[in-house]
Amino acid sequence: MSKFRKKPVVVEAIQWFKNGDHPDDYPVLMDRREALEHGPEGDVVRYYRDPSVDGQLVCKMCHQTMHEHGWIDTLEGGHIVCREDWIITGVSGERYPCKPEIFEATYDPVEDHPDE
């Protein structure tokens, strides 16, 4: 078996706590009427809903009710987003959730350098 090192890649990420946290959740809205028509659901992380799952069911990962969760479409299909998960934007613009403990073990902060 061979060993491989993961290539260093810089990604953008934001920690999710509730619907609307992601900066790209809502498009730029022209006025209050458009905001009301758009509704409270985000464009990146949507409300979690599954007709076969009771919203009061408790999540085995975070121990919050499913009503408190989000949903994100990824290249591999949809994923549940727990409060405090990180939403990562990958090198090709794809988005996916990452558990806080995995995020902390995998990623280090990067300082912005204007000349890069």
C-alpha cells in the first residue's frame, strides 16, 4: 500500500448556526416586497424537511431536533447540516458541510495577502 499527502488547498468556509448564516443564502434584494416574496429560506443552506422524518426527532449527531437543521445540495447528493457545522466552498465552487471536529483537525486559518 502506498502513502499519499493531501495537497494544500485554500478553501472558504463559514460556520452555520441557523438559516440565513451563509453570506450567499440570500440574493441581493431590491426592496421589501422582493424580500417577502423570496421568503426566509436560504439559497445555500435550506431548511431541513423530509416528509418521512418528524421535525421533533432528535439528531444522533448533535442532539438537536431535526427542525433545527439545514439541508445542502452537494455533488454527492443532499446532506443534513447540524448547528455549528462548517459550510466549505471547494476549489471548484462546490459546497459541502463539515463537522467542527473534522474541520479543526483538517484546516488552519490563512491570512489574506492582497498581492496573492
